[in-house]
Amino acid sequence: MTYAIIGFGNIGQALARAFARSGIDVSVATTRDPESFASAAAAIGPGVTPKRLADAVKADIIFLAVRFESHPDVAKALPTWQGKTIVDVTNAYGVPPDELGGQPSSGFVAQAFSGARLVKGFNHLIAATLEQDPAVHGGRRVVFLASDDDAAAAEIAALAENLGFSPIKLGGLSEGGLLVQARGNGWGHLIFKDLVKFDG
């Protein structure tokens, strides 16, 4: 299984740190030349490899960590996303709901990535929290996942555990997914809630 993070701002770098901490190799890409962020990637860890967008999207699982407005540009990188799993880390804050055709923002993103299985996740924490070690006082920091594809949700839940997080599945995009999505100028009820799960 291969992994890529598209977007290398604060959230993209926080995700890259989670991979590096767990010793899992990951590609990182933006629409810029990889040389422009190679030193920042190297500073995170040797398993964080800067690539061109066209090469990074060859990964099996792709974290979409760009501004919501930029997702159509990423979607143009492949004619079809069949066989890929997209983890939608975007937040459509400030985007009028009527621009999304009345659907959840992740449903709108899913339309752009034709053929892909989409999981909403890793988007409810601010970067400064997401980049911290998820092991907290004997528990593990929670990440919420929502998807209309149960198998894809299970796949990303397993990855989240490998990254040290405690995944909680919220159901479909139009149900639990709304709890972790911005809508217009409002936030879903679980956005910014920093929760820790204790086993037992």
C-alpha cells in the first residue's frame, strides 16, 4: 500500500509528521515544483518524499490536504481515480451551501474525484494539535471518519490506528459526516473537539 499527501501547508505537514513518527513512507506534493519544499520535507523525516503531483497521485491512498477551493485542480491530475481511496481533509468554511448543490462538502469533492472511494477524516483538529504525538496520558487522540463506503472507512481506520490515532466512524457523508464539515460560515459540532479515547 502506498500513501501520498497532496498539500504541504500546516495540515499537510502535520500529517507527514504522523507518518514519519510511525515509520510509514509517504509522498508529499503540491502544484509547485518538489524542489521548493524538499528541505521542509527532509526536516520531517527520511520517509517523507517530495514528488511532482503527477507522480504522487499514483499512490493507493491519497490525503487531500489542500484548500477546498483547490480540489478541482488536483482532480485534473488523473482522468479517472478508479481504485484510489481519497481522504478528504479539506474544510469548506465560508463556501455558500448553494455552491455545493445542497450536499455535504465531501459529497461535492467526491464528484470531482470520479471513481475514487472517499473518506472524510483527519480534518476536525487544528494543525498544531494534529501534529502532536497522538498518545496522550495513556489514551489515543481521536480522529473521526465518515464515508459512504464501509470498506474504505475500515481501510482508513486501520491506517489511523497504525498512525497512533483512535478512529471513530461516524457513518455516511450525509449523516455523521455533517458533524465534521463546515457549512457556510458554521462548523460541524465535532470540529475542533480534541478528544482522547482510553481502551478498556
